[in-house]
Amino acid sequence: MKNVTLSIDDDILKIGREYARRHNISFNAMVRQLIEQTVKSSSDKWLYDTFSLMDKLNVSSEGKSWTRDELYRV
């Protein structure tokens, strides 16, 4: 991993560090995440995020299954 030097306004840095602390993340990790989210193609991330949310839900189809035609009806 490469080191990068950034110039950040003192007030913004203070607020950013406080935000990171409240969210239990390091300021460095927060900046890395923000940069990654900004430059990474959103076309593949939405699918990962969708399945992650689905995995967290506590729901069940109760054994019900659907045909392809039923799923495509609006």
C-alpha cells in the first residue's frame, strides 16, 4: 500500500477525525473508503450491497416458490 500526502483544512480534519471516532473507524480508513467508493465502478457495487442487505433481513418465503412468469408480472 502506498502512502499519500494530502492537504486538508485544519477545521475539516478535526471534524473528520471526530466523525471517524464516533463511527469506530480510523480517519485513514474512512478516507480510503471514501476514495474507493468514489472511484470504484458503481455498476458492480450495487449488486454486492443488495445481496448484503438481503442476507441481513430476517424473512422467509415459508416454502412458497414462484414460476418465472409470476416473478416477471408487474
